Amino acid sequence: MAYRFYLYISDVKVDMLLSQLDPSSAARRTTEVGVDLKVVNGRRSVETSPDTDPVSRLDRVLKRLEKDDAIGTVEEPGPFFRGRLPMRWGALAHGDDMSLVFFGGLTGHTVVGLGGSTRHVLGSSADAAGGPPLARSLLPSLLDGLRLDPRIAALFTAAGSGPSADPDGLALRAVREAAHRLGGPAQTVEFVAKRLLHGPDPEPGGAAAVLLGSPLYVALVD
């Protein structure tokens, strides 16, 4: 039997998708408890969730996305994409801001970046992010997190903000730069992520494409 050692699960994205893909999962079981105090007969309702295990909820979402053929590959991403490759990763710390966790890797043809909030890293503390107003899984906030790196910020400064500036190309270049600058050893991981940005590698002689996503989960694999 193959085991997953989860590094990251986005309970926010999982719960949001589960409520849309399987509306019955959002139902709450109401238990009426009669309390007879001889003088006052009170009744109260207790709401309990029928499914509180994050891995179980994640598996239900993945099965439904697979059934709907919504999960593509790194080379041909759909609304979501699945991958298994060596990636370097870590919280991108800039001063007191450690709200962004970033995974970077390279297939034969595609630079892959995955970004999200550090609070979804399993074992992180509730206040580990130190947080921005927008979740790091949202594209503008994710890119803002990358731009905290002075070297990536310089890419945007050099390009300027005139009509000739290509915002998609700049964003893809930032993802490429962040993925290549991650330190530490690579670990083989598998993941399913929401596609945020996909396009040709703007670097001459680079990979064929750059892909940015926000993961539903990332897990270590052997």
C-alpha cells in the first residue's frame, strides 16, 4: 500500500469545492436534546458535521474532479492539474512576512510553481503566516508575495508600467525566477493544484512553458 505524507492541505479550497461538487456534504445533522428540568422543559439543537476529517474531504473532492475530467497534467493543465516531480520548497521569508509557502520544480518542458498560505502547511502554527489581507492562494496576493524578493521586484521595476509592459509575461518571469532561486534539497512530491497562470517561458532558451498553481494538497512520495 502506498502512503502519502502530506505537507500541505488547503482546507479552505477543499471545503469550498466540496460544497459545490457534493452539496449533501454541507448538510448538518441536527440533534434535538430534550432537557427535562421538571419545571422547565428546554430543547436545544446541536449541529455536528458529518465529515470532519480533512483527508477524507480532500479525497471526495479529488474523486469528483476526476469524474468531471477537470484535472489535467503539468504539460496539459485543465482547470486543475496533477503532478509528481522533484520540487524545492519553503516559506519565502521577507522580514517578518512568512505568509507565502512556495514549491518550485522543473519537468522536461515546464517550470512549475505552486504557492499558498503557510497556515495550510501541516504542523504550522495558527499565527505562522503573519498575514497579508488577501490569502496567498489568490493570484494577486501570491505575486505580491514573490515581489517581496528584491531580485523579483527588480524585474517589474525594469519593465516599467507603460503600455508596452506585458503583465502576464512579467508574472511568468517572476514564477520562473522564484522556482530557480529556491534553495535546499529537492524532494519528490505529488500534488493537485488549481491553475492560476500558464504560458510560454519568457526567458529565451528556457523551458517551453511556465505554470503557476495553488495546491489543494502536496504530499511527499517515495
